Amino acid sequence: MLTKMEINLQVKRLVLALLFVWISLSSVYGQDQGPPIDGPVELEDGCYTVPIKLWHAMEEKPSMGNRAFIQMGNLVVKDKKAILYVGTDLMEYMNIKASLINLYVEQKDGTYQATKKGCYEIEVPNEAEKRPRVFVVELLNQDQMVNVYVDPKVEPMGDEPIRARIKIDWDQPKKITPGQATLVAKYEKGPKKPDFKKENSGSKENKGLYVDYPGNCFLEEFSFYGNRLTGPEAQGISKDFSPLDQVNVFNIDFLGDLDHFTGKEKSIQATRKKVSPQKSFTVKFPLLKFKKTDNLSLYDYTQGIKKKIDFQVDEKFVSFQTNKPGNYALVNSGGKEGVANMPAENSLRQASVGLQGSTAAERGKAFLQSVKKPQATPVKSTQGLPVQSGAAGSGQVLAPADLPPLGQVDMASNSSQIEENNPTKEDEQSKSVEKVKKMKESGPIIGLILLLFAGILTAAIVISRKLLKEIAFIQEEETFIKEMERKNEKK
């Protein structure tokens, strides 16, 4: 058995080992070096081509969005300052097409500023507006890595900008003539973004949701964001309906441009300015798994209360008129009325499908209400055994008269087994004394073990807080891959 001194020595060694692991992890994932500082770019004035990549925010590998980056950028150097022209293209992965709509670069104060954009010629399916091809990054120094946020505005990635880095290979710049700087020419001479005119009508799409608006509906430029909600917000709305109802909750919003943010916000998207419509507009929600023939209803939750509204439905969409952004619930009724009107073979299927968003007790109660209570049937034959009728009910089979009563046992033959399974009081007391003695002897060891676990837990908390933000960004890309694979499996 280890002495107290030996145990204390091992505890100290473990703490030192954990400290070493924390230092090693910090060196791998990188300390917060603070915002970039001004520094000269040691190249002659002129135009250059330079290899670039969109790099992962934490890991030393290309980001998934690197495929949307043209791998050779244009560099314009003047008076020890450099401007990087980044070219982008349409990226296709698992039958989903996307490209960048915004690129945000870290500034001297640690905040992030939107870059200038040009050459609006990239076409994305289901989008009437074209996306920019060239982004202009004003470099502060000659560092290899530039911290950025990218915004692809694609369904699996959500609406939040995603952290990344631009990796610049300063060892391989190649000087070119101004006429050879194709990205600079595209930015300066390519198609411009159409000016917003409030008197124009229009149509926008996002994640399968559509909005058609008339002239003078919006007085300033905006982006349309549409989402099918999940999580606590959608579950809270679903509780307003029967456990047998199927509920899809949609959110629509109109937001202004995002030019600047700190990077420390809980939600960067929430910092965008909300743009209010001045007139009614038409919204189209996809039916998803619903059908035109289902018992559908639509409810307005934009004011936080349930309000039923009118709608039209075709084979793919539910459409309606409104003048308010916010949450809407599309419901396929599967309650008592819905179940009563359904064919018998479909009632159980509908009951099991429509229980989303309810508690286990609610689902059980609703399911029992949808199932008929089984009826007892008389037993016609008992293979020679007598059948009793009367108070016990028909169909009760009696045991033969020559069998002993149920539960009768030979106590004498089992007495030795009972004694073995039931120790005497003296045996119990001696065992209790032995247990107390062992506990007293193991007390210091238990205390040291608890101290050891406390030390491990403290070190784990320190490491977790250091790495939590980095892990979050890694999980974002893993989520993107899983969503892509899920969509591909469905197709």
C-alpha cells in the first residue's frame, strides 16, 4: 500500500502533467495574439499574383469554402501598403450550389469590417439577384494569415457568418503588368450591383421560402431571410395544438446590410438592422411532407399570440398575404376530428407521426384515445379443463381438483436454503464492524482520490474554457458535412 508521502508525490506529478498538457494544447490551438498591427509590405510598388487559400479558423488545413476561392489573388502594392483582390466562384457540393455574399476582415481594433465587392455576375439557383465575384481586402501587414468571417448564405450553414482565415503565400508573389491583373479589372469594370429603387416590385427566395412584394413596400435595401424553425421556440408554439397535430413553424425577416461587428456577439445576425415593410406582400411556404389534401390550417404568431389566417394551397406551396414579418405555424390537423375522418388503416400512422413537440404523457394519452379498447371473447375450448362461469366472468379456466393450491411449497425441504439466505444477527453485526473498520482505514485514500478528481476537474474546466470557442467553429463545419450527407441520402 502506498504511503501518504508517495500519494502526495503522485498527485503533484499529475497536476504538473495536466499543466503541461494545457500548455501543449495552447500552443497547438494558438493563443489569442490580439488584433493585427500596421506593418510594411516589403515589395516594390506594382501588381502581383500571389497564391491564396481560404484556411480553417483553427486547424491547419483548407476550409470547406476554399473551393469557392480562386487560388491566385491579385496584389497591388503602393508605398509599402497592399490591397489583395480575392476572386470567388460558384461552389457545388452534394447538389447544393453557393458562393460568398460577404467577406469580413479583422481590423486594428479587433473588430471585423465588410470588404468592398464587385463584378456581380455569379448566378445561384432560385435567386434572381446575382452575387459578387471579387472582394477587396486592405492588408495591414505582411502576415501569412488574415482573420476573416465568410458568409455563403446557404441553408446547411445557417445565417451566421463563419470564422476562417485567408492564407497568403508571401514566398511566391509574381510581378505582372497592370493589364494582366484580371481580378482588378473585373472589380473595376465588371457588372455593378443594381441600385435599389423603392418603387420597384420584386421577388426573393431563401431556403425554399419565397416573398413577392409590390412597389413602395420597402423604403430601403434589404435581404430576405426565411427559416423553418426547430428547437425551443418551435416547441413552444407546437404546445398550442393537439399532440396529434403536425406543426411546421416558419420565420420570415427582412434585414439590412451588415457592415461591422466585434466578433464577440452571441449572434452576429441579430445585430443587423430590421427593415419594416410598408405594404402587404405575398409569402409562400413549402408544403414539405404535407399534401394539398391534408387538413391544413395557418396561424399568425407575429404578435406572440395564436391567430388563424386565410391561405391558398397548391401542390407545392401554401401562399398568403400579410404585412408583418415574424413566426407562422402551418398545421396538419390530426386531433379527434382528423382521426375520425381518416380511414381506419391510416389513423394509427397519423397518430404516431403527429406527436412531435409533445411530452411523453401527452403522446401516450393521445395515442390511447385513438385506439379502440379490445373486447374480451369467451373461450370455446379448454382441452378438457372445466370452465367456470359467473362472477369471475366467462372464459376463466379452473385448475384440476387434484392439484395443490397455487403457491403451496414444501417448507421442510427448503429450510436449509432459507437459513443460508437469512444470516443471524451476530453475523450481521460482525460484518458491520468489519465494514466500519475498512472504511476508517480507507478514509485518507478516499480523500486523496477525491482531491485527485477535483484537480482533474479544475484542470479540465480551465482547458475547456480555453478551447470552447475553437471547438464551436470545428463543430460548425462538421454540422455542415452531416447536413449535406443527409440531403444527399434523401435525394
